[in-house]
Amino acid sequence: MDEVKVSNTTELIKIEHELAERGIGSDIAQKLMDIANEARKYSYSPYSKYSVGAALLAYDGTIYTGVNVETAAMTGVCAERNALFKAVSEGNTKFLALAVAGGKHEFVAKSCTPCGVCRQVLSEFVSDDFIVIVNDDEGHINMLRFGDLFPYSFGPGNLK
């Protein structure tokens, strides 16, 4: 199993504790990353040639996959939103973690994180402690808190 890399030891302990409380170990993080990488095969990205796959873990244990889909008009949907929309369309709105893998052709990019639009959409359904899992060039797994990726989000709480 690949090692889990985060920015510092304190952050690692905090993330591992949060994951353990939710039943997510580094083995589950690796499984989600493997599923996201496998999903990339179905990406429709003929223009950018940048394929992205996502694996979204719901509280009930269901894993939803998604891929990026591009169009000639340069509109499309990212893998993360595809996975989220699939889950919501099936009645699931509570999530634990999201793995994202992307890159040109067979190459897996370092830290392929959700774009700004995906972060905004995710903020509708997840807390700051939601875990986003990404790969780096050496194949290590990085686990990031959503609140660190999107610290000043505008979400449902802002409309109360």
C-alpha cells in the first residue's frame, strides 16, 4: 500500500483521526483512488485529452463514480460533479470522501483537485471535514480537508 502524504505530522494525525471516526482508513482511501483511476477510462475528453475520474463515498457505503465529459462548445461537466449528481439523483446526499484522479493520457497528474465550480457544488452537500483524496506523481495519496480547499465557501448556511 502507498504511504499517505500530507503537509505535516499534526495534519496527518488530525486527518487519520477524522477518517477513523468515519470508518475510513488509508486502505479505503487507496481503494477509492483505484476506483477513480479506473473510471478515467470512460472519460470523454477528446479536446483537452485530460481525463478525470472521481469516486464519491456516501455514508451508506455506496461508491458513485463520475468522469469528465467535454463538448466541442467547450462546455461539459467535471468528474466530481458527475459523481455527485449521480448520487443525488439516486437519493443519496450524505458523503464521507471523494477521490479524484486525472491527467493527460495514462499519466496521473499531481494533485488533481476539484475545480472552483465543483468545490461550490460540493459545498452544498459536504462539511469542512469532508475528505478529498488526490494522487501525486510518485503514487502517494494526499488526503485534504474540504475546508482547506475551499475555506470561504458560500453555502446553504449563508442563506439562513
